[in-house]
Amino acid sequence: MTVTQDLSFLSLITNASILVQLVMLLLLGVSLTSWTYIFSKMFAIKKARGQTEEFERNFWSGGNLVDLYAAATSNRRTGRDTTGALERIFEAGMSEYHKVKTANKASLDAGAMLDGARRAMRASYQREMDLLESHLSFLASVGSVSPYIGLFGTVWGIMNSFRGLANVQQATLAAVAPGIAEALIATAIGLFAAIPAVLAYNRYSHDIDRLAIRFETFIEEFSNILQRQSR
């Protein structure tokens, strides 16, 4: 390992051992990917919250359910970005309700219509939750693993630094300091990758849980509305 008194950040990275540099490169790539998911998830959750609030206002304003269903169907055909998660859940329930009602027009089995609508909404709910929770597991993994990857690079760098002292007649702090500083950068980069990922994971998990509660509450309330209409 090249011993140098230039302790600038760039110099410490370029003079680190190959393995430590690979660890730093890995952590840098993980950090960039993590920040990409952090920002994309932030915008996705913000958009989902706004669309949910807008649909709830329209739904509880006393409008006709048939008109809401027609608007939701038209929006879905236009594109997924024009509809919100709660609107898609509502559309799935209404669609299944009308299908079962048409198929059982003679008997008008209220229980079958309600069960079909509820199952359709639950299936749509699961799809929406899978979409909202995408990449959260990656953030959790980055938050838990990155410090250990950085620590591995640090341990390896310090080990090489002390091995280099075997060829030095007199061991001094000046001789070992650059190698230790190079190794510690790996831990710093690991923490830089882990801390934002953990904070984002905790925040987004809370926001998604709040949205999930609103979706589930709507499913139950809408099921009650359909039950009253099917009597």
C-alpha cells in the first residue's frame, strides 16, 4: 500500500487498496440507487395521497355512483396515471357488482353481488399496496447492510495498514495514519448510504400504512352502501 501524507479525501480514495476501492464503489452505487428510490417513492406517495383525497371528496359529495363509475372507467381507459388507487379500487368493486347483478338478474342474489364486489376490491387493494410498497424492501436492506459492508472495507484497510508496518523499522502514527484514514472512508460511505435509507423506509412505511387504512375503511363503507342498495 502506498503511504502518503496527502490526506485529502480524493487522495485517500485513490491510494486505498483495490478491495477497499471496490467496497466504496459498491456503496456509492447502492447509495445512488437508494436516493433514486427515495425521491421516486416520495413523489409516488404524495401523488397517491392527493388522488385519494380528491376521490374521497367526489365520492362523499353526494354524487351518483353510476356517474362516478363511468368517470373512473373513462379515466382508466385514458391511462393509469389519470386514476388514483382508491378510484381503481372503487371501479373494481362496481364493475364486479354490475357483472354479478347482470348474471343473476333473475334471482338477484344480494349476497353474491356483495361478496363479488368485496373480493374484487380486496384484489385491487392488494395490487395497489404491492405497487406502493415496491422498492421499500431495498431501502430496508440498504439501511441494515450498508454499515457492515463499509465496516468490512474498514477492517480490511486497517489490516493492510498494520501489515505494512512489518516492513518499517520504526512504527509511527504518521506511517499508519494514512492507511487507517483510507479505511475509515469506507465506513463513512456505508453510513451515508444507510442513514437516509432507514429514515426514508420508516417515513414511507408510515405513510403507506395510513393510506392502507384509508383504503380498507373505504372498502368497508362502500360495501355497506352496496348492501343497502341491493336490498
